[in-house]
Amino acid sequence: MRIRAIIARGGLAAALVLLCALAVAATNIDLTDFDDEVMKNMDETVKSLDSDLATRDAKAAQADAGTIREGLHWAEGYFTRKGNVEDAVHLAKDGEEIAVNIAKSVASSDFDAALNNYEALVKTCRRCHDVYKPPEL
């Protein structure tokens, strides 16, 4: 019932307008100085991390989580310097925190928690890429 009330009051429309505004704002960002190699490396590392967690390779998973955290730290700094892209900065920070949580979970041999955090990481990456990833990448 509550969802219907929100939609009836224009909540869904407002949410869609906000998403469209974010997409338009993102397309106006000059990404010519963006380091594509950082993202390509993180993409490969995310795939490797999935495999490492599935096989419970703690050493490799720790290294991959560190690489991802470093890449997201770079992205956080990049978007901070660009200005007016707080959502991208926030997503990068969220991703960094998730990568740290993955490493902590792996260190304590809690691979179930690490896998749950991995899923959260992938969703966070996807949310950012939906708005900011250049089509050529």
C-alpha cells in the first residue's frame, strides 16, 4: 500500500527525473584525462577475485581486494578533482570500504561474508558504470 501511495504522489516520477539528471550531468563531465587502464585493471581483478573467493585462495583474494581498493581510491580522487560529482565519489568510497571488508573477511576465513561483500562490490561498480563509464570502455 505504501509503495502505491509514494508512486501516486509522484515519488516514482521524481526518482526517474533524478536518475535522468544524473545521467545528463555525467555526460557533461570531461573524461578525456580518465585513466582507462586503471578501470580495465580493476575489471580484470574483480573477475579474478570472484575466482579466488570461489576456490578460497586467501592470498590471491587479499591481493585482489587490495588492488581494487587502490583503484577505487584513485577513482575517488579523480572524481573529487572533477567537482560536482559527489555520487561518483560516494560510490568509489563505498567500493573502497567493501574491498576492505572483503579483505577482512578473507583474513578471518569467512568466505561466505567475503562472497556477500563481493556481490555488493559488483553492484556498486555497476551503479557507477551505468552513469559514468564511457561507451568506448
